[in-house]
Amino acid sequence: MPDGSASSDFGAGKGLPPGHRGTRAIQRMVEFAPSTGGLALWVKHLDVSDPAAPVVSTDGTTLRYGPSFPETPLAEQVGFVAHEVLHVALRHPQRYLELQQLLGDVDLDLFNICADAIVNSSLSHLTWLRLPRRSVYLDELLRDTLGIREDVEKSLLEWDVERLYRAIDDRQQADNGGKRDQRREKQGGSEESQDGKNGRETQQGQQTKPDERKDGPKAATARAMAAGALRDLVPTPDPDSPPEAEAQAARLWSERIERSHASDGMHSMLRALVADLPKIKTPWERALRSQLARALSKKLDLSWSRPARSYIANQGRMGTRRMPFEPGVSLAKPVPRLVVVVDVSGSVDEKMLDRFALEIEAITRRQEAGLMLIIGDDRVRKVARYEPGVSNLREIEFDGRGDTDFTPLLMEADKYAPDIAVVLTDLDGPARFRPRWPVLWAVPEAFANAAAPFGRKLVLS
């Protein structure tokens, strides 16, 4: 809990303490929209004593009420709380952090404006609450920044916060005339340049300093429209949270939203809100396990060197007549083979490599699969063989060089006739050899938009 804060913690069915700043507003929400208003009961609430605190804000799990909140008229209190509850339900702070990991440079102020526009438009049809005077609405934002004229219902059905942010963020690098932004748009949002892998700071999710980028006309218009509006998103990363936690939270909130929206009908706080529902992602660890388990499972083959059990049981005869020989079955391979190719010129942070290594070790141990490790960039640098469950992928060093050619790496892997190969890379390089066995490209999230030459792509987030 921050210094100078007093907690009246409720939510998730704990009830409404009468002395809490948000109690009256939540009671009014539940009175007029029992189901969608009741989403507030799944959120934590905190009274903050710091006089400089905003009226209300959220980090994605907790609503923080500043000392000025009780001085606000009740209708506006309800508007504030409903607005913040939808931010939490739609996972906007967490989605900001995810987009930042993907793009590197994400402007929180612009993202906040986009998220506010969606939430405000979702609530604008309700007469029992009042939104602040300087609120931004989705249809107005689309009209003034992108020249798109759509009614609110259609806009809410089509635009999610990530798409809206990408469309409005036209900031340019002051030192290169916006060339980096043109490359980012061409690559579908990736901040990484094509001619090198130098953006180490960007790939680690650190924002470029605000004074290094200049607003284009769209971003400048959006900021002008939201001048004086509350900036209420305070994303707070949790480094100790397991990768499955956010997927599970998004799934729970998506289910709560759908149930409550159906129950409230025309009185729902969610209006026609569909496009911006929380995205449910399968953790990459689970996807990696299932795909490798399928490829490395022990397969049976016909064996003409041994008869089938039914043939032995009948002693090769059916009554007085001799049966034709029936072959038995045996393992197609005594040990399934997995090849892991690591592109050491790519950008993989230490924490991601540790998680990837642990998964590979666990999979080879469970499947009793042998592991061939091939390390290289534009040529093979090292080849090592490991017993099931024993490898030292975490000791691999990435030298940060810019050239990669998958051709010699895949040709080396082909010598070992693997059942499947996993290539840990950023996909920046040619692949002129296409093997007969399946290839799974494991790609850090910063390069999620890069195209795989063949096989399947798995984004490590």
C-alpha cells in the first residue's frame, strides 16, 4: 500500500463498507444496472490520503480514490467509478503493458485517451450517471483524427484499444524525419528495423523518452481533444506474476462481462461494446508443450521380424488351416529426436531464455526425447547432443550481430532426422532449405509481426 493511503478494501463479494468514498456510487450502479454495475464488486477499492492524488485512478486491479472524490456530485461520482470499473474489466492497464512489450515505445497519454474514448462511448447512453465535461468519445475521436464518420454503436463493434492506438499514434522521430515510424507501419507495428537488431532498449519494453518523438497531426489532435481530461491509467507491471495469470484473469473478466451484459440488456453499461473485450491468449508454454508432445510421442510401426500377438495365440492356425503371417508392431524410433536451433544474432532477454530452456528440458524429460542443440547465425557455430531432460540452453550467449541465414542451420539439423525442430529466433534472415520435418519458429513478442518462411510460428510473450 502506498504511503499516506488508507484502505477500505472490498470487492469480490466482500460487501460495501459504509465509510468508503466509493460506496454511494457503487450502490447507485448496482441499483440501476444490477449485473454490469455489480462488476465493481470484483474490483479492489482504496482510499488515498495524498492530496495530490487524482480524483480516481486504476492500475488494472484496484480503484484509488483521491481526497477530492467525495466533493464531486453523486452523478459524477457514479460516472467516475463506472468508467474505472470498465477499464479494469477490459484489462486496459494490462493491455498497455502488453502493447509496450510488443512495440517498445507506447505513449501512455495517447493510449489513455484511446481507452477513455471507448469506455466513455460505452457509458454515454446512460442517464443515471454523468461523465466529466472534457470526456472524449470514440465517434468524435475517429472523426477528428482519422476522418472516419461512424455512429457510436458501429464504432464500438469495430474498434479495440490496440487498433485505435496504432491508427492515431503518428509520432515521428525528431532526428530522422519519421523514417523509423514508416518502417514500423510497414512491419505492422514492430519497432525493430529491418537492417539490424540494435533496438535492445526497445525490445526490453522501455519507452523512448517523450522528447525524442514529435506528435504528428493525429496524435496532436487527440491530445488537444483530451486537454484537461483525467489521466487515470497507472499500469504497474508485476514481475513475479506467472505467464498464465493474465490469461486466466482475461478469461474470467470476459466471462463476467458477457454474463452481466446479457442480464442487464438495454440498461447494461457495456452498450454495444464487443470489439474491445479482453483478448484471451493461450500461454506460449502450453502451446509449446502440446505441439512438441504431439510430434515427439512414440509412434508404432509394423514389424515383419515378429508376429502379432493374435497370430502367436492362435499358433498360426485357424482350425486346421494355416493363417497368413500377421506382422507385429514395434517403436518406429527407439528415442524420439528434437532439434533446437538457436539464432544467437537475435534478441532474446535472459529471463525469456530461462523460461524457454526450462520448458525444453521438461518436455524432453517427459517425452524421453534426445535433444540436438544447434547454435549459429549465418553459419553453424556449435552442435551439442544432450540426454533427455539435460541441457544447458540457459548458458547460451547472444552476440547481437545482425546477419542470419537459416539455410546452413536447417541443413545441419536435417542430418539428425528429427521428429520436429524448434528455432529460437527473430525471423530476420533467409531460409533457402525447406526440410521434410515440421519446424516451429519460437519468436520473442517484439517480432510477433515477422513472417515465418514455412512451418508454424509461436510468439513467446
